Amino acid sequence: MAKSIQDYNKQVCAIEFHDNPVNRRIVLVLQGGGALGAFQAGVYEALEEYKFIPNWIGGTSIGAINASIIAGNKPQHRLAKLKKFWETVAQPDIFKLTPDISNYMRQLYSYWQVQKIMLSGIPVFFKPIHMSSMLDFMHGKLESYYDTSPLRELLLELVDFNYLNSKEVRLSLGATNIKTGQMRYFDSKYEEIRPEHIMASGALPPAFPPVKIDDAYYWDGGVYSNTPLTVVLDDSPRVDSLCFMVDLWRPCQQIPSTMDEISKLQKDIIYSSRSDEHRKTYEVIHNLRRAIRALYDQLPDEKQKLKDNIALAALGCVTSMDIVHLQYQPFPWELSSKDADFSASTIKERWYQGYLQAAKMCQSHSLCEPHPPNIGVVIHEAKDRAA
């Protein structure tokens, strides 16, 4: 029994995932983080260059937008459409930033750019509510500060929804059900994905309004959990996979000394969503599953046929998961409003950092190394700064 299961897994990987360097399913997991999502776009550019093309993408908030553009276009168009999105939402620099600019001056520049966006929005992405609606706001009738209807038009321009729903690439988008307070994953494997599903995943309150889908209303998935990793880890049946997990938030190790540093650390802690804890817990559980199967394989044939041992063996698995952890490294001048800094220069720097970090990991031979029989999960960390 054990050998037949193991052979079946190998056959599935060889048939379905033979077109990438590791001959396994490739998964891309993208956190939410507003303007920080340019880092994810740079990561994808490197993955495409090194032929690590995702078969499945999970995203939340800005990660849902990036994921939908990738999954919703034919391979030859994906990078161009991703670049068009970020070029469209990037805000022009008022002057050219030189490499020798001080952190203090860069902070002032970032603060000015964010204040401009807060007042004017990004017309192709979101726009402030009309002043005539301010009376509704004063009487507690307003749902949000901005109108996100422009995003729908932008998505229709950049995403081929017929292709997206053809199941060429699986797409899972996390959103928070307002009534239940629970995470809901909209999954192209089981349902049709429309612009509303993407917008729901990024409807962060109170800035953006909730989005109605069928008979329920949804907020940004980051309200519940900003890292859509569980949908991948809990998938059944399990398949040998290489998962690129792209985190945008990183709690610092220093005690904050200013109000802005306090606000920045608070957001980093909230939106990092205990991703380290989730990975480590899954690593322990999956390794136990592999150990169960390894022990079962060592039993004599007559012991393997016992009903109780077969039931115990069913708790195990023979699949393996490599998780490549890519982590955005904040620049020293960034403020607590870093996720709202869509200035063109900042977008370019974050994109380039993501590309360099992912390119380095794609060149690592460790991603292709087989696992020992009792090891189901291996986590690969990008430890040094790539920018």
C-alpha cells in the first residue's frame, strides 16, 4: 500500500509539473501591504526569468491584485500587465531623488507623497468621496473614505477573466466575511472569479467600502489573516510542492522611540499575521505525517495489513513541501505610512529589491535536493538584504 501511494505521487508530479526546474507544483503566496506589493511584482519577474512559473497563487489585498493579474493572463503577457498596473498606480516624483539624499529628507518626501494621496487618492485606483457626501459621514451613514469603483475598471483592463477562470493557473483570494468574522477563500478551482472577488480581498476598512458578493459583505482578508498560507497548507489531496511565500511586513527588533515608530511597529506586528508561527507549526505537523509513513513502511507485510495500522498510516503522507521565505526589507527612511507611498521612485526600489532577493533564491541548488524519508517540510530563508 505505502509503495503504491508513493509511486502515485511521483507519477502525478512527473505528468503535471514537468515544465519547471523542480518537477513539482509551484505555489506563490502573496501578503497584503498596499504599495509594498511592488516587492511582490519584482519577485514574480525573477520567478518568470528562472522558469519557476506558479501553478497556484494565493493572495490577500494588494497580493490579490498582483495574483489576479498573473493568473489572469497568458504567460507571454503576465509581466507586461503587471508592469502596467504598477506604472499606472505609481505617482510621479516631483523631483529626481539622488543616491546621497539623507534619510530625513527622504522621510519628508515620503510624507508629502502620502499626504497628497490621502487628499486626492489615486484616480485610477481609488478616489475620495464627494464633498456632498460629507453630510452623510457626519451623520454616520458613510461606509468609507474612498470610492474604489475605478479599481474595477482597471482590473477589467488588465485581467483576462475568461483565461483566469479557465483553470490554467489556480487562484485563491482571501477576504473577511463581515457577518461571521471568518476568512473566506474565493478559489478558481471551485468557483468563477470576478472583479468583485479581487476588490473584496482588498477592501480594507475604514478607507475602502465593503464589497457584496452574493448575499454577504466582505472586507480585506488582512482583517482576519494577512498571509493566505493556510489555504495552501491545508489543501487536499496533498501534492509535492515548492512554495514561494512573500512577506511584506516585518516587526523590528528595536524598541520604538517616536510616535511614528510605534505606529509602524504596530502595523508590522498586526499585518505579519504570525506567519512565522504558521510555518513552524505546519513544519512540525507535516514532518510528523512523513515520520508516520516512514515507520509504516518499515513494518513487516503482515503488520501493514492490520486494520489499525492501515488507519494510522492514513494519518501520514509521502509528499514534501519546500517553503522559500522571501521577506521585504524596509528601507531606513520608511514611515508608518509606507504602505501608502506609491511614489514612482519608491515603487521602483521595492520592485528591484524583490527581483534581486528572488533571483538569488532561484539560483539555490537546495531547492532541488530531495528530502530524507522523515522530513516533509524544508524552509529556505533569504537571510541577507538584497537591496
